[in-house]
Amino acid sequence: MLSRLAFIGLVLLIFVGLFAYAGGWLTPARLTPAKLVATFQAVNGPHPGFRRNHAKGVCIGGWFESNGDASALSKADVFKPGRVPVVGRFALAGGMPMQSDAKATVRSMALRFLPASGQEWRTGMNNIPVFPVSTAQGFYEQLLASKPDPATGKPDPAAMQQFLARHPESARALALIKARQISSGFFDSSFNSLDAFLFVAPGGNVTPVRWSTVPAQSSVAQMPSGAASGDKDYLFEDLISRVHEHPLQWHLLITIGESSDPTSDATVAWPADRRQVDAGTIVIDSVASEDGGACKDINFDPLVLPAGIQPSDDPLLSARSAAYSRSFTLRAGEKKPPSAVTVEATKTGGRS
């Protein structure tokens, strides 16, 4: 009896130890999902009920019309010829849900593909050519460096310079991001996966890939009128108005990597001459406020992948997955106030 009790006690002790380790209690200096997400709140302030990053957004809906051309690269059901429902989200980077729209703020497009087989695919993309950091630790240090100084309300330039000196890969990536052409709105933005993934063909062949959504509608040089008048939601109002007028479309382009292309470093762009496959067209025909919208409770975890798509060796993928899960758990237990883009705004469709 004593030996059995001792064994049970040992098992309980092991479980307690594992929970303590996972929570970071035994290694306080270790970067955990909870610590990373808490840093977002420290930088952006507390906003209960909202995502800790990409906090300001709207829900979108539509479908993906696959042409079948990517089915030779991946056995995923989503690439078989035909139509697949899509639920998604357009958003701005940052943890401030009431921030004013600005041209230079990074825009995101997140999608959840829902084929009839149940083999769903989730992806989050941004309108930048590369990611500014290559690891979760780098992301954490960048967040700390960008934290506003209470005295000035702005980040300390010296802290950012110190960060860039420690992370030359980020300095190179930020130069590429700064030099990018920025479109006038969500509707004419291209969005990139940034992280690399692996496509598994029906015969088992594995191909490194990145993907992008490229707008079918023509780009407009002039910013929406609300940008000049100080309308804090002008990017979203312009998007809503355009969807009310007619569905918007993006081509899903798969970029095929070669053996020399890094799959573990999202700060490095692949050469522009890499072969691309147009997998089909994403059509967005509805937009709704997150206040009750279909995307509100979706965690756009990049590791929710169907058979035929696998994660690469990019360390950001597991870090993003863990941080998204932590963010979702927190906001699910909080009372959410109204979003910046209201239900009424998405129904009226008035452009600023």
C-alpha cells in the first residue's frame, strides 16, 4: 500500500512539475506564450475581449474557386477543382483595437478554408514582403524596444537601435519593409504568408512553398477621401463600401522554393524569379463587424493544416500557434466592448 501511494505521489509530483515548467514558474527567464502575449498588453495597454495582436478588424466571407492547378503539388482537398467556402478577417497589426487607420500600418488577411471533407486550412498573411524577425525571442525583444516611453508617448530610438544592432537580420528585413509599395486600401493589397510551408503531392513528393493573395482588381493610387479628413476608420469604410458594390477577388499564388531558399527564416525574401502557380481565385462577397461576426471566435492558427500541407522548420510557426492559443484563451474569458467597426457601419456600406 505504501509503495502504491508513493507511486501515485510521484506521478502527481511529475504532473505538477510539468505544469510549473510549462507556465514558466521554474524558469522565469524563459520566453513562454503567456509572457509574449503579456508583453503585447504591456506595450499596447489592456483591451479585454480583443485579440492581443491585429486587434482592429472586420469579418469577411466568400469562397475559394480552385482551378486544380495546385493539385499536382499538394493532395489537400482545398486544391481540387471546385468551390470551397471561406471565412476570414481583414485587420491592422498591433494590439490597439481603436487605433486610427494609417497607410503604413501593416494590414493582414486571415482565411479559413472549409472543404466538405472537413480538412480545413487556416492561414494568416500580411502586406509586407518579409517578417521583421526570425524567432519568437526576436519578436519579444522587438516588442520591448518599441514600448512607448511614458514621458514622451513614443518608443525610445536608442532602444530600437540597440535591438537592431543585436539583430542585423531584422535591420535588413525592416529596410525591405520600409521600401515596399503600399496600396491605397485592403482591396488592392497583396498579402503574403511570409513563413514557408511544405506541400505534399499525391505521390509523396515534398515541395517548399510560400503563398500570396494578389488582388484581381486594379490598384488605385489615391487614398480614400477619409484619409485626408481624419476619419479614423477610413480603410475599413472603403473596404465595406467596395464589397457592397461588388465582390472582391484575389488570386492565390503558390511560390515554389528551390533547395537554396531558406525555409527557417521569414526575414529573407526568396528570389523574385521563382516559379509560381495560380491555384485559383478567392472571392470576398460579405463583410461584417466582429461584434457577432463569423470570424469573432476563430483562432487563425497557422498550424491548422490539412493533409497535403505541412509546417516547415520555421520556428515562428510554433511560436505563432502557441501565442494565438494563449490570446484566444484570454479573450474568450473576457467581456468584449463594441468594436471600432460596428454592425451598423458594415450594413450601411458608406464610403468616407
